[in-house]
Amino acid sequence: MISRNFLSDIFMILLLASFQVFVLNRLLIFGRYTPVMYPLFVMFYRFYANKYAFLTLSFILGLLIDIYQGTWGINSFATTAVAYFRTLIFCTSTDTQDFFSFHDLQPSQFWAYIFFTIFLHQLIVMYLEFFKLSRFFEILFNVSVSSSISFIFILLYAIAFRIKQNT
């Protein structure tokens, strides 16, 4: 039997993929950079859920983005890799090992978690897309700018939907 959580996860994946493809991909900032918001699913997914289902859903999300953008698995790999390392990113950006709750974090820890997740995702996507060592600094600059723009968009989302409330 399919649970309600699974159906809501599928709905969220479809919503995020559609928003990314039909809205954000048409939005160019500085004529060059597109913000990404679909990694929201990976960042804010339940920590104590089934890991295999989470990795599968993350792969499906990346695959939907790949299908619409014609990127041949780059987003699938990046989204699945970030999902796999999400707990490690959370622990290193928050200096905690024993709890996984956004409400108990300091704002700077929450922001660090968001930025490191987006930065890793963008780093994987751009290095797989433009794999040349001669363009190392250009790619690193593009990753930094794109991550910063996406960070602002995701932070606005988190504020709008009260994911992290100040206590």
C-alpha cells in the first residue's frame, strides 16, 4: 500500500521539478545564472525516513530535471550525491552529531547547512557539465555565484514557509 507521505513526496517532486523547469529556468540573473530550488526536497526531507526511498526519490527528482533540460543524468547524479551526503553535510555545518532538527539550530548554522548543500550540488553539476581542468577557476566562480543566488532564493523560501523559526 502506498502511504500518504509517499504520495505527498511524489507531489512535492513534481511541483519542484515543474517550478524549476517552467519558471526558474526562464529566469536569468545577470544574463547568465539560473537559480536552482529543486534541491529543497533533499535539504528538508525527513531525517529519520527510509534512506533507500529517500535516495530513490532524490534520483527521480534529478531525473525529471534531466529529462526537461536534456542534461543526460548530471542533475540525477548531483541530487542523489547530495542526498547521500546530506547527514554528513548537516553534521559538519552545524557541529552536532546527536540531533537532526532545524528548529534547534542557530540561524548561522541553518544558513551554513543550506549554503554547503547548494554549493556541493552546483559544484557537481557544473564540473560534470563543463569538465575541463583549464577552466577550473571559471567554473569555481560560476559555482560560487550560482550558489549565492540559489541560496538567496532558498532562504526566502525558508522564511516564507517558516522552516526555521527563531526561538
